[in-house]
Amino acid sequence: MRPASLRESPNGDPRALAEDNPGAVLREIRKELGLTLADVSQRTGMPVSTLSKAETGKMSLSYEKLLRISRGLDIDITRLFSTGVPSPVTRRTATGRRSITLAGEGPSIRTATYNYIYPSADLLHKTLNPMIIDIKVRSIEDFGELMRHPGEEYALVLEGQCEFYCDLYAPSLLNKGDSVYFDGAMGHGYVAVGDGPCRILSICSATQDDLKSALQPIND
């Protein structure tokens, strides 16, 4: 999958690249809502400069930032992974739902710390949000500020080794098959160990009060 970019796609529509660049979709949603960057900044608490760089593909958006945007604009976070401008979501009670994601498929975002793939991105109003994360960072010093988000998170190591850091416990080494379940509001982060690849499955939830529809992932 191509890196995030605002260069035109072969059909001349930059929105076709939104799968790699949710900032492009953010710009379309902002225009749809008739908001300025300053309006979005006020609603999300994010600097105008950060929002501008995200919209133009000069900065990736972390999980926390995507969540802040979705909550600030009162939209489903999955709208930020659409390949076009979706219609407003009509809230409903869903039953018997199902979503199948084939191996290697799903929207993705690349950041300095992680590469994310989002299975079941087509399923709206989720309360569980799966992510497949390839961990690139190999030292906590390079990680930056620990992540925080509403709800709880479960992570299972699929390949390689990683150290799990959080602000209330000592670091823990996790090998393939090991897992961790924790409070998402606690500062946390994953760091790859060794020279080989490291991949985890992470599933996030949020309380009904905090989760308006669905949440998903990312880091700076």
C-alpha cells in the first residue's frame, strides 16, 4: 500500500488516497460541516498548524488525535478511513452484524512509531476495535510521549518480541503468544525487541459514555 500523499490518483481525485491519509478525508469532512481549521482546533484542542499539516499529508495522525477529532466533530472514526466522503451516519440498533477482512487487507496508516492495519473498518458503531500493529520503534527514548485513550485495550503478540511500557508498572517483555490487558487511560506504549519484525493484534474498547460510535488506532 502506498504511503500517505496528496498527489492525485490516476483518476485525478486526491480523495482516492484517503485510505492512506485520513487527513485528506478530514479536510473533506471539515468542508462538509462548514468549519474552518480554527473551528476544528477549538473543538478538538489540537493546534491549527497540526490540523493543517495533517490535511496536507505532511503529518500523520496518532490514535489519540484521530479519536479527539472524531469526538470533537461528533463523527464515527471510521469516516476518517473512507475513500470518499460518506453520507452522515444514521444511528440505529444493529443486530446480526458481520465483517470479514482478508489477510493483508484493510485501511492502513504509517507513522514513525507504528504501522497500523484496521480490520473490519467497514463496520460502523463498533464497541471493539481491532488493529494489527507492526512496531517499528526499538527504544522507549524514541517512542516519545506514552499513549492514552478511553476504555480498555488487549494486545496479543503475533510475531517477534516487544516490551510493554506503562506509567504505573515496570516494563514487561512479551514473546509470541503472550498478551496484555490494561486500562487505556494509563500511559502506555509498545517497543520492539531485537532485530526481527514485531507484530501485535490490539483490540480497544471504550465506555459507552466515551464511545459515540466506534474507535480505532495510531501514534506519532
